[in-house]
Amino acid sequence: MMNRDVPLKKYAKKMEYSYTMGAFPTIELLKNQPQHVLKVLLHPDMNSQTQLDIISGLCKENNIPLERAGKSVEKLRDKENIFAIGVFEKYENTIEPGKNHVVLVNPSDMGNMGTIIRTSIGFGIDNLAIIEPGVDVFNPKVVRASMGSLFQLNFCYFESFEAYAAKAGERKMYPFMLKGAVPLQELRRDKDETFSLIFGNEATGLADSFAEIGQSVVIRHTDHIDSLNLALATGIGIYEFTK
């Protein structure tokens, strides 16, 4: 583990550590990745005894420093209702070839990323492949949008989709595209198959070349909109494939 006494400054991607903003994501960090927690900071105005007891107990159980640090919390937080901050070292992760995957190609919105992670974990898909360039999963805004479910996720960045496919193992590929050949509502598939659900960038979607990869799928909707929000489309796809 890196030195616990790191400078407490606003997050930047180049840093080797990051933060959880708020009691709930901090508790999820302590429950799921305690080995990577450097310290936990508490503001004196924290008024939830239940959350305080959980955080204190988990810190004691895992020998993690718990500091009363009102000024540090105020310096780091971006909302006044944040009274607990976890400081954790970034860690490497891998995806499991035998499991179902969500694949995001060049995602750029931190809120979408966090929501997708939370939805994916909620429906039992705990492997995420990110094709670069892609948003930083350790950004505190992603962590908070995921409500800490990031810490239950197996994730890995790949320089290209081809690099991902080479390590993904035997599986069925389902790129979600506006030009998809089969509407999701009509798709017939083997319920026991291992699959990857592939989604494109918020602005551009997937390139036309993805239509040649596996079975392309489209989520049909009315002509009153041109497309769905990425997080919503991913949630619909995850639900249909796991129900």
C-alpha cells in the first residue's frame, strides 16, 4: 500500500489516489476494497449516528485511520452535505472471461458511467470493459454516481475493441446500434449463453463496422426522439438480457 499521508488536494486524473464523497460510497469502499483505503475523513457536523457507527466499526476492523478533519473535508467536497470522505489508492482490475460483460466504447460522461456501473451491478453483471479513450472510473463524480457500486466491479481499459475481443473468451457479441438488424423486443437467443452488450459513445454511438460483429440490436422507440440516453439504453439492454 502507498503512503497513507498523501496531500489532500482536489482530484486530478494523474493522481495515484482518489476520494469517495459522502458516507454511503465511503461505506461501500470500506466493505468491498478495505485493502486500498488510506484513511477516512469525518466532518464534525456529521449527524447520522448509524453511518458513523458503521464507518467507525469498519475502520477499526481493518486498521484504517479515521480522522476528524473538518477543514480538509470542506476543502475537498463540492457539496455542503458531504460529511465523510474516503481516501483510497487506485488499483488495477481485470475482467473475467467466463462472465457476461458490458462494453462501453469511448464513454465520455461521468454521470452516465456511474449510473451504468450501478445498474450493471444491480442486475448481476459485474464485468465492465472500457475501450479507450474513456472516462476515468476513479473520478469522484463517477464513484458518487455509482453510489459506491464501483467497488464491486471488475473493470479493465483496452486500447481498442480488438484488444478486448482477444481477451474476452468465447461469447456472443451484441452491439447496440440505431442501424441494428434485430429489434431488442424480437431478439431470440440462448438463455445460457455468455454475452457482451456493446454500447457506443454518447454523441456518436458505435461505428457502422460494429454491425459485422456478432448480432447487432436496436432498441425501437417512437419517431418523437432520435435516440436514447446512453445510461438508459444500457439499462434497458441489461434488464432484457438478465430478466
